[in-house]
Amino acid sequence: MSPPAPPAAAASVPGAPAADHAFPDVERFLRHEFEARALAAALGRGVIDRLARSAATIAALAAETGLAPERLALLLGLLASGGVIAAAPDGTLALTPAFRAVLPCRDLLEAKLAFLDLVSDDLRRLFPAFIDDPERFLEQARTFELFRYDRCLVATPENCAATRPWVAYTTCLTRYEAGPILDRLDLGAHRRLLDLGGNSGEFAARACARAPWLSATVVDLPVVCALGRDNLANRAEAARVAFRPADMLRDRLPEGHDLVVFKSVLHDWPPREAADLVARAAAAVAPGGRLVVAERGPMPFGTRPVDYASAANLVFAPFFRDAAFYLEAFRRAGLVAVTAGTIDLDMPFHLVQGRKTGEPA
């Protein structure tokens, strides 16, 4: 059976504001380190789970969590300072409405808390190198020991185990970033998606979930593709998402796709290689098709505070680029109708789009 045909008119238009998939504001509860650490402790010790069911007294919480009342009071004080809990008129403690609103995104909260614990330690220990000796910072920071792409070339149990933590983290981010990005793409105009550096297939699967007529190919390194198949194993979209292990800079890219996407990929590459990848992707786009880059832009210094939550992006700040870089790469690759927009997620994202000349098949 062939997939359903796309609608006659697309449900979303490039550049249109996101209406259905706002990015959850979990950062408001991660702005201050000790309040964030208290939240991590409360999640781990069952305090948040208990308060999610109903308000409770300190005595009841102490009895149910096994924490001494005086130590629990310290933890609860930090949670109150962070806006996670508040006292009710009857003296019980309850989750605030603002925190309840993001609690369904617990996976994102916990992923960010764990990553912040890692990167904040690197920035504290190695801050002078972060500023003036980037090679030493890259060599000594545990953050970049986590993102070891050399372990992704051969799918052994050891390499999969070493790679799984960072793939899980980036998958969790994409779970929430994909919606606002897809809101701005005209999926109704496309039938085949090529997700270059598509990681666990999360973005491709979410695109396919929105567009029953769409099929997708994910290109990434062999270990990442193996983990991606695991990620999609029990999801309906798995039947429409194929994984193609490859080296994007050297191997021939799959052809015949009318929508090609780089999502949070090109900042990993030096300028020359990033521009080469854009050119290779543009060559692979089917005539009349579209290339899209969704990438974090430069840190918004001077317009937002650089707080504890910012550390998760600050550690990568030297690699984020202005939109002008991608616009020039698109034009050099021969794409037309090139546009750039901004999506405000946990920080500003570029959304750069361009069309390949020619008539669709």
C-alpha cells in the first residue's frame, strides 16, 4: 500500500509562528546552581513524585521519603527559592502551577540537570583554558570525552555503551526542539526526507508522525545508527525511517530526497568542512527540493543573563555561528530563494532554508 498523499495545502508555512509546539520553559527552574541541584535531589528522592500526587506537610514528606525533618526543611527551602514549591494557606507544601506545567517534561529536566552537572564542573575547573586555550579545554574537559565520535565507527557492545549516554541526551533535546522547527517547515510539499547527521532518528520520526505520506532516511555513523534503530524499535514511524551508516564527508549521500535537513549538526565541523557538507547536501537534494539547516546561533550575550542553565550551551559557544555563514554556504552551493529565520528555544536557533533549481520529478 502506498503512503497517503500530502494535503493539497500545507498545514504549516515556512517562517510562520509556532502555534502548537512551544518549547517548554524548564530553564526557569535551572537558573541558579544550588536550587537546580536541590531539584535534582528532590526528583531523585521521590519528593517531587509525592507532591505531584497532592500537597503534604513536612512531617508527612519526612515519613514517606526517609529524610530527617531538619535536612528535608533545607531541601524544601531551596525548592521554594527556586519556584518549585510553595506553602498553601493550611501550611502544607505543594508544587507551584508553573512547575506543574513543566513536570510532564521531566525527561528534559533530568537530562539537562545531569548534563549541567558535567559541564559546570568543566567550566569551573578549566575556565582559563576555556577563554584562552581552547585546545587544552577540549583535551581536558569531560564534556568532550563524552562526545567521542571515534567510538562511533564500529558497532561493538563497548562502543554502543560509550555512545549511548550522549545519544540519549541529544535525543531528549530533539524530542522538544523538533516541534517548533517542524511547525516552520512545509511538510506537505515533500515526500522524502533525508536527515543528515540525524542521530537516533528522533527528528525524522517526529516529521513522519506529522506527515503520514513522508518517508525518511537518516545518515549518521554506524554506532549512532544502531542506537537509532533501538530508539525507534517500538514506534509506528520505524517502518518509514531507514538508517544509512555513512561518513557524510566522504561517502556518497543518498539521492532522491526532496527535503534534506541538518539539525544541530554543522556546528560540530570547522568552517571549511561545514561549507563542504552544505555543498554535498545541496547536490543530493532532488530538483525543486529544499535544504534546511536548524542550528543554534551565537550565545545572546548582553540580552540574557548567563546563568547556571546557560552552561549547557556556553560550553559549546565557540562553535556556534552567525546565520551569515550558512546563508553564504547556501548561495555558494547554488541554492535559490534562500531565507533565514530565528526560533527562540532554550536559546536562539537559526532556521536557514533554500531551494534547488529544477522541476520536481
